[in-house]
Amino acid sequence: KQKQMFNPTNILFRSKWFFMLLIAVIFIAGTGLTMYVYSFVKETNLNSLSRGAQTIASSIDASELSTLTGTDADLQNPAYITLKSKLQKIRSVENDVRFVYLTGKTETGEIFFYVDSEDPQSEDYSPPGQTYDEADQSFYDAFSTGEPNITGPATDRWGTWITALAPIIEPTSGAVTATVGLDIDASGHQQYVYTN
């Protein structure tokens, strides 16, 4: 029998393919891990935003809202003044949140602002009763289902936002009287997710 001779080319060929296969496996595993971490951080951040909206909703007495009319008359209403102050304080301590607000729904089905966290001198201020024409289905769902939800990225006249919505429910009737909205800048959220 003829002995097989040592061939350095075969070893080199095999090690080259082995090396390429190893790089491919590392790349695929790294990509998978990156996607998992991205998804986890994104989900954690959105859950935190949703919990924030729900906490605010649970701290608001639905009976306070029953005195609001969704008109300029609310500007002199003690309940409006109290809620305005509360939302402004929340906004001042939540650095990543841009807007905090309460929305209502008219009998004709329009979403409107009861009160927001903006200073009345701000160009982003929404006076009581201002309709929110850009409201997407999630705003309507919050009123119809009574369940908190997250919407966005969605663009409106103020920018592009990810929004957490939490309903305020009147305990006796079980009706949704308003929803709390928390807006965070969509691009800022993406940057946070990528860098954490």
C-alpha cells in the first residue's frame, strides 16, 4: 500500500475554511445577542413608560375631572389648576418625558385636551378643549377598552413621539373619563435603546 504523503496545502485549506466558519458563527451569535439585548432594553423602557402613565392615572381622582368642561372656563376651575400643577411637577422630574397631559373624548368622538404640562406661554401649550386631530387608534382604544397601551412612533404637529396611555376610570360607572398621556421623543428613545 502506498503511504499518503503529508500535504501542507490540505491543512492550510482546511484551517482556512474552519477559520471562516468560526467567524461566521461568531458573527451570527453576536448579531443574535445584539438583537436580543436591543429588544429587551426597548421592552423594559416602554414598560417603564407605561407604568409611569398608569401611576399618574391612579393618582387622579375621577371626580376632579367631572367638574371640567374642556373649555376656556376651566382655566379658573380649582380642579384644573390643581391638575395643571400636578402635571407640571411630574414633567419637571421626568427628564425623558416631554409632554404629560389628560385627554377626553367628546360625544361626537373627537379626542381633546383637558390639561397639559406646558406653560401657557409655550408655543407647545394646549389649552383646554383643543382637539387632537392627529390622535391615532390607540387613543380611541384606551377609551373603549379601558386598558393602558403604547403607541408610536407617531408624528403630530409637535414632533414624533412614543406615547404611553393610561385610562382614568370612574369607579362607580366603570366609564373611562379621561386618559393620561406621556410622550417621549421617538429619536431619543431609539438612541437610548442603542446605547444601553
